[in-house]
Amino acid sequence: MDISTFYALFSATCFTLLGLWWNVLQLNSTWIGIPEERRAVGGIYLTFLLPALMGLFAQVGGTETPTVWRASFIAVAAVGCYSTLRLIRVLRHSSEPKPQAKYVATLVIYLLVAFIGAYPEVATAFDMRPVQMEAILLILLVVVGHGLVWDFMVRRPPGGGHVRGSDT
């Protein structure tokens, strides 16, 4: 598959997932009223929005002007790192068990995205183009995002209830 086609489909998919998440939130509006829940909801929101934005920048920059996608990936990954660190800090002080490992994985992936953007020559060690390696990292980011959605939905089922002892 052409990398430009991949990023076009990838961005559209991420924006679709973002729209589906909005629908879930409309059905469970009580989550937004609780500050800690709102932060978790926002973290999930960003796991779909930021990769979608990176995919759009990759399409604009393409392989002809790699500076565009590299700079944007670094900037967007920095936003992802900052927001994930903030969320981890908030969740660490909570008495309720949280999906900390998934948030740490999200942070690591954002760091790798920024690192490859800054040092694209690393990708050649894996016999890949940098924009391809970034694509794999973005796929992993969306996979982790799905895990966060699953964890959130299982721990906080529709209707605003909380499932105690659910360690998924």
C-alpha cells in the first residue's frame, strides 16, 4: 500500500473513532461532570485525535517534504506526552485502580514518535523509511487507545455505575 493512501485511510479511521467516542459520551454524560472522569475521557479523546492529526500532516508533507511531517509529529507527540503525563499524575493520586500501564505505554509511544521525527535515520537500521516506522507507532497508539476505551467502558458501564474489582 502506498504510504500516502495509508495515512489518508488512517486519519479518516481515527476521526471516525473520535466521532464514535463522542456518541458514547453523549450517552454517558455523567462521566463529563466528574473532574477525574473528564480527564480520563479527554485522554481517550486525544489517543484518537492526535494520531489523526499526525496522519493529516504526513499526507501534507509526504515523502517530498519530510520536514513538514517530521516537525508536526514532534510537536503533536509533545502535546501527547504532556497530556499523558498530566493524566498519569492525576490518576496516580486516585484511590481507584486505573489502567496505568496503558497510559505509560501511550507515553512511550509518543516519545518514540517524537524520537523518530527528530532522528529519522534510526528507521534505516530497521530497513524502513521513517514515515513507515511512524505509521507503525501510530497504529500501536490507536491499539492502546482501544484498550483505554475498553478499560473505561468496563470499569464505568453505561448508566454511570462503577464496577468494583474489575481489573481488565
